Amino acid sequence: MPRLAFAVVVDEQDFYFGSDFLLRRHDYQVDIAGAFPAAQYVDHIVEAQGVKMPARRRAYVRGPDLKPVRDLLMVAIDLSEFYFT
């Protein structure tokens, strides 16, 4: 997976994209709730009125090896019924 890293304000974030150029993973430092490194995965890509977006997000604590700690799920978001007005 290609990796893109750049600084935003004072935080460093890493973005990982699939071969289709859609975001698959977003790594960042969570500055609230104890300040921990996170790896957020987005998947279940849906298309609504021509716009592609992830319907599912999962954020895990990221270990020192840059891999998610799957037993430490911090955020789970599932979305459905997308439409724009």
C-alpha cells in the first residue's frame, strides 16, 4: 500500500491508499483520552450520487511496530443510507 506522510499543524499523520487511490488507513496521534497513537481503517466503500465514501471506520491503538492492536478497538463507526440534498 502506498504511504503518504506530512505534518498538519503540529501533528504528523500517515495516509495509506489502495491501488484505486481510495483511502484505506489513516494513522495519527489522538491528543485526547490519554494521547495514544491510532490506526484508523476505512472500508465498505459505497457510492452515493457518484461520490465514493467509506461506510465503516475502525480505529485501533497503534503499537510500536506501527501495526494496530486489534484487541484495543477505540472507535467503531458504521454508516448507511447515504444521500445528498
